Amino acid sequence: MSSSAVEPDLDKTVVRKSVSRSSNSSPPPEDDIDSVCQDELLGSQSKKWLADLLSAVSVDLAADPDTVGRDGFFVDHHFPLGELEMQSGVKWKRPRELCASPQFIVNGATRLDICQGKLNDCWLLAAIASLSVNDKLFQKVVPPGQDFQQHYTGRFSFRFWQYGEWVEVRVDDLLPTKDNKLIYLSSPERQEFWSSLLEKAYAKLKGGYRALDMGFPHEAMVDMTGGVAEVLTISHLPRDLYSFIQSLLAKGALINCANCQGPLEQKNPLGIMFRHAYSVTAMEKVFTLHHKWEGPWSDSRSPEWSTVSSQEQQRLGRVNREDGEFWMSVADFRQNFESMEVCHLTKSPSQSASSVRPWCCVMHHGNWVPNISNPQFLLELSQVDPSSDPPVCSFVLSLMQKHQRRRGLNLSTALHLYMVGINSTRPLLCSPQYSSRREVVLRDSLPPGRYIIIPSTAETHQQGDFLLRVLTEQNKSTRSVLSFFIYCRGKEQRMSDVLTQGMAKLNWPEFQALWDKIRRWTVSHSAPHLGLGQKCVQQFS
């Protein structure tokens, strides 16, 4: 917004909330002729899902396209069912049973196509709302050309980013209903179903609808963008919040925010709902938010807008009605929101958008093995940030556990960063604490140089797979290395004198003590090579 229209120090922002309203529309009269009964869905394939899950066998996300139901259309027997979907009165129906002329997308996919159902999955809906305002990303997740007309088979496909690659998830269009109304996510356009089917596909990816009950928007944003997400406390952000957020948006970041200082479904005095995710979708001295706001710069007869010309309001896309989107000052943004989730994109959402400068990303797959030293990775920083004084290089580190939500297991993990050549037992940078969230992120700036990244678990006996992503201004910034120093999982420990090859130096008394233990152990086990070992000791002495 121009300074002539608004006071220069009154920066503002626009935020969108993912859940704007509940659908009250009445669908057509119920017709049970073509409904698929629960027994057909509760076949051996559905039971096999649980067995595969407990045995860590990969579940077939693509599904067999030749499986058809009694109505002649595709039925996904691999979809895991929960308690709610199996209750009395719940029937699985296809969109053509719910309305006369179902459509996949009506007049383009927008953030307003989202009405929350009986799941506490506003964290997912916030990510979907952010996705819907970016055509490139949306088409990556929701492949175009799907409909209920010419080539309809009852099967729909979606794509999600999983640990370094995009995977296809296929589902049928059978949706759980009660009293002929959708139980979960729906669209206010009763004949539109892209959002409902996207929610079902994501539920299949995670292990069923119940797996979507409560979560973090940044987790879903990562799965739908392939980006790196971090959680920030707004009160700890730089004083110049406008410039800080502007720098994030310059790299194409997606941003959500929330206020968790009150009970679920309650509002603060100015209309912000507690524990609900809002999407920051635009900014130019202004934040845009989605849902209802009753403070300054709100939609409903706010006197602040009288100082802004109609031309400027039109340029900002402002409409004078309650559409779930509103504007607020930065001061109000700080006061009414507690946390902010930022998804850093590693690819430009639009190749033609020269103003967007995405990060370069290097990925490393690894694992933790009980009682073995943690993997170590060399980070080389050389690309200096523009206008930085003294010169520093910005970077983002992401440590992601694999498949933890589906298995219901969350390890406590952290990242530690050491500088090569500095003899110190303390890390130069580290995560504030060990976290059980799927992804741990460390973002900072350091002088050009060589550093060691060490991902670790809080307990020494834990095992699991992980993905380490390093975002910098240049490609090929990291590589896996042999141990630069000994580092034990849990509390970090470093030996006082260590070679870069990972072999510790032992003085003669230490070596004798070690060998004495080995000798006693081999004697007790009647080892045949004891004599050779004794000769080695004599030669060293």
C-alpha cells in the first residue's frame, strides 16, 4: 500500500484461514441403490494394511486399477478405515450419488473451496489453502485433466513429496457420508469434489483419516511442496518484521500463522480463532489473512479504509464483503498471533517470476544405528549474502524422520554444527532442544568456511532413517564424510585428541590398559590368536 494512502509506519498483512465456514447446503435426496456397502470395503485388503504397517512393509499407494466394485467402477481396497467410518449410519458414496452433475473443479480451485468436516485437520486445510493460490504447485499435487465425465473410472490420482521424491497416490471417489452429507472436508459448491478427494489421498498416505486428527501445517506444506518448513515464535522475530517477511517471500516461501493462547474453537476479542491455522498469502506493507477479523482494517465498515483511494484498494484486490480475507497492521499481527510456520521452497513456483530466488538444495539419506557414532556431513559455505557486513553465508538445515506419522513413532532428534579446525567440545550452532516433530530445522548465517553437520537422536539405542537437506545459495555445498571427531548419540562427547581420519590417538599407558582388557577377554574365551597379539605388544614396547 502506498505511503500516501496509509501512514508509512503502519505496515499491514493479509492472512487467510483455511477453514472459512461449514457447509449447510442440502444435497439431493438419498439414493442407496448404487451405494457401496461397508462389507465390500472391509475386505482382506483393508485388514492387510494394518499387518503391513506393523511389519513396516511398504503399502501400495498406487492401488490396483483393475479392482472394481459392484457398480463397475474402481474400488480402492487398500484404503485404511477408521472407527468413525465404520459407525452405524455411515455410507460410502460416490459424488454422482450425492449430486446430479458432479465436477472435479468448479471455476478454478480457490482457497474458498475448503469447509472443514469432523476432523481436527485444519493444519492440513491451511496447507491446501496455501497450495490453491499457486497454480504451479497445485498442478504438481493435483494433476490436471481429471473429471467425472468422458474418461471417468472412479479413480483419481494425486502426488505428494515424500523424502526426496514425488509419489503418486491413487484413490477411489467413495467418500464417507452420513444422512447423505460428507463427513469430512467438503466444498461450499456441493458439486465440487477436488478438495474432498485430495484430503482422502493424503489420509491414505498417512494411514487413514484418523491419522489426520491434529497436526502441524508445516508438515503438510512440506508434503505438498517439497520445501523445508520451520516454526518461528513471532515475539522472537526481528523488530523489522516487514523486511523479515519480505525476505522470506522473495525466496517464494509459504507462510502460516496461529494463536494457541486459548481453547480450541474459541476467539479472541478481535475475532482470531485460537489454535487455527491462518495462511499469509500476500504482503506489500500489508499482511493478508483468511477468516474473520474485527479489528482495524477489517472488511466490515472499518474507518481505516476511508483513507485509501478506490484505485489503491482495487490494486490490492480488496473487496468490501466478508469473504474470509482481511488486512491488518503489523502491530496487530504481532499482538494477535503467536507462532509462524515458514515453508522454504527449493524450486521457483514460476520459472518466469524473476523476483523469486529459491534456495539450492542438496539431499542426504542416512540412518541411525544403535551404539554406532552419528553420521557426519561436511558443509562448505562460500556464497556470501549480498550487502552483508561482515560477510556471511545464509543456510537452512533440515533433518526429517521418515514415515514416523504413519507408524506412530517419533524420535527426539536435533542438529549440531561444528567448525572444522576449531578444537572445541561445544557445537558452534545447535537445535534449541531435541524435538519429536517430524522435521527439525536450523536456519542461520555464518562466515565462509568449512563446517560439520551432525544429526543425532536423544537416546543412544534408537534407530531410524532420516533425510538431511541443506539449503544454500550454491549447489553441491555438502557431502558425507568419515568422522571428523567421535560423537555419541544423546549428550555430545568428543575425545581430546582426534585425527581427521576418525582414529583416536592413545598414549602408551592408555594402549596398555586397552590391550589388557582385550587380552583378558580373549583368554576367557580361549582365543587362538593370543600369541600373535602378545608379539605385537612386545614389538611396540
